[in-house]
Amino acid sequence: MIRRVTVLAAAALLFGACGSISAAQAMASWVKQSNYFVNSRTLIADVEHAAVGLRSTDSTAVDLHTVCAVLFTDDGHAEQALPAPDAQSTTLLNRAYADLAQGANKCYEARQSVSARAGALALLVRGVATLSEASARVSTAVLP
């Protein structure tokens, strides 16, 4: 009986050790699998295109629909990779993606309204700032 318990305990330790990786390794794997940095650069480029449209008095509702729909779609794609193994990164990314999605929606609906365009820009600026903070956290969490 004691021998059987000892064998089971040793097996449990062996199997437990096989499945454990460090937090930094888990984050590094998540970053690679989610294509995090490429997706973040894509989102920033999308925000830049939306901001140009929102600031231009020549942009039409169709122009805004196009750039803002692309931003919304890319934002949703990036959000699907959550949660990250690091809770703080997940919290920051959730906040950034929510602001970017809300900004994209407001952008889509802004048409020629100066105040609606300004509101959309403010959300996009806040979203990019939080995304920048999240990227700094992600980079730090990957370090051993």
C-alpha cells in the first residue's frame, strides 16, 4: 500500500512538473501565438487613417464608414486573443480595445458633425494611449 502511494505521488510530481512553465514563458508564447505586436501596429495604423478622416472636412460619411469599419474589425480580431497569461496586460488591453471599438463606432456615425468627430478622436487617442501602456506591460511581462 505504501509503495503504491509513493509511486502515485512520484507520478503526480512528474506530471505536474511537465506542465509548468514560467509566467514569462507563458507570455512569450501568447505574444507569438496572438501576433500581438503586428496586430498592435495594425491597430495604430487604422487609428491614424480614421483620425485623418475625422480631421478632414472633405471626408464623407462613406469615407468614415470605410476607415472606421476596418478599425472596428481589426480591434475585434485583436481582442479575440484575450485573455493574456498576465492579468495586468489583460486589464489594460481590455480597456484599450474597448476605447478603440467605441471610438470606431462613434467615428462610423460621426458624418459631418464636428462634435461627434471630436468625441471619436478623443476615444481613439485614449485607446492608443492605453494600448501603448499595455504594450509596455506586455514587453515587461515577457522578461524572465
